[in-house]
Amino acid sequence: MNKDEIVRAIRSERRATLAFLGTLEPEQFDTPTALPGWRIREVIAHLITTDKASVTGANLLTLAGSMERLERWNDRQVPKWANRPIPDLLIGLDGWGRRLLRVVRALPSFVYRVRAPSIFGHGPAGLLVWSRVYDEWIHRQDMRRALGLPDEEVDVASPSEFLLTTITYAVLPALQGKAGAVTVSLEGAPLPEWRYDLAARTGAPVEGSSAPAAAARITASAPGFIMAAAGRDSFAQLREAGSLSDEGDAALATEFLAKLRVV
């Protein structure tokens, strides 16, 4: 949990979102996305209300609960902002983003490492802060896709590393009883390969060439892997498109991917 890197990534993602939205025509804000009932307006409203609740502490119990509870919370909050004038949306996105940044910058570094229950399993509390990077990157792609634009293929290191880190806490417990190791290598992200020991429920980047051989090795495009993990695409689609491949125990790789859902 590198606090400084997380803070920089949160700031960078919000700047990228604001820069993207600044290129849109007013009518484009009403474009429907693939998220049921959500236009680009609703996506922006989600980012604002999540930031606001994180600053005020209004979503602490929600983030410590289930994903279903979080989705119900979103359904109540998003309409409060979605239909406001576009300037208000952009000002809100910038303003609450700045407030959130001040809060996460003020948190002591040790808080990021404290273990706590959350929607991502029982892991470092810093995952909740870091998830803002992952969530924002994914939602920017939701908006880009709605407008017929391709997914971004640069600056994916932080959302990729968040996902690889979170797999240990959110995915491995669902593979209880399984043995062996799975490695994941994401192309396009300047990160080492990650190795997951299913029996020990541990995951870490591979350092050097001394790590024992894994039963299954998965290689995928970083942007595609993130979007599939978030439920926007399927890993089967990535495989068919040639953006994902696996070596070794194909059944183990398939079961690992079937449990991999981080939203």
C-alpha cells in the first residue's frame, strides 16, 4: 500500500476524466451507456456522489458491507445529481474530487495497511482508497464506449495493480479447497507477473526467476482484463479475440477466471 502512489493516481484519473468530458458536446452527456438506466450523466453523478460520501463518511458502512448493498446505495444517490446542468456536474466532479484528495492525503500511511473488512474482502484498508482509481478508470471507459471510442491503452498501471492486489482478498477465498498456483501477466501495464498460491490464499508479484512453476499461467491485455474483471466483457470474449491466453492447467485457469469479479 504505497500511499503516495495511490494519491498521485487518484489525482491523475480525475484529471483524465475532466479532460475527456471537456471535449464533449452538451447533447453527448445524455448518451446511454451499457450500464442499465445510466447515461453519461449518471456515470458522472456516481463519481461525484461516491467522492462526496467518502469525504463525509456517509458510505463507510456501505463499503464494509456487500456489493448488493452498495448498488442499492448508488441507486438512491445518483438521481440526486444526474439531471443537474452540465456546468454543475463538471464543477461538482472537480470540487468533490479535490476534497477527496485532501482527505486521502491527510490519512496517515499506517491506515492504508490496517486490515479491515470491505466489499473487497478482509484486506488492507488502503484498498478502499485505491479503488477510486480502478472505479474511475472503468467508468471512463464506460463513457468512451458509449460514444464509440476505444478503451484507453496507456496509463493503466495503477488500476491494473489494484486489480492484481485485490484478487488475493476478493477472489482467492472463493477458490477454497483448490491447490496449485496461477500466474497472471498483464500486457501493456509496466508491472511484473503476479503469482497466486490457491492453497495458501496468497498473491504477490514475481521477483526474479526463482519462483516455483505455476500450474496455470494467464496472459492478457491489461485494459481488456480489467474490463472483463469488472463484468463489462467476458474472459471468453477476450480469449476469442486473441487478447487472453493460458498455458498449463486449462481447467484451473478457467475456474480462476470464473471467480474473478472485482467491481
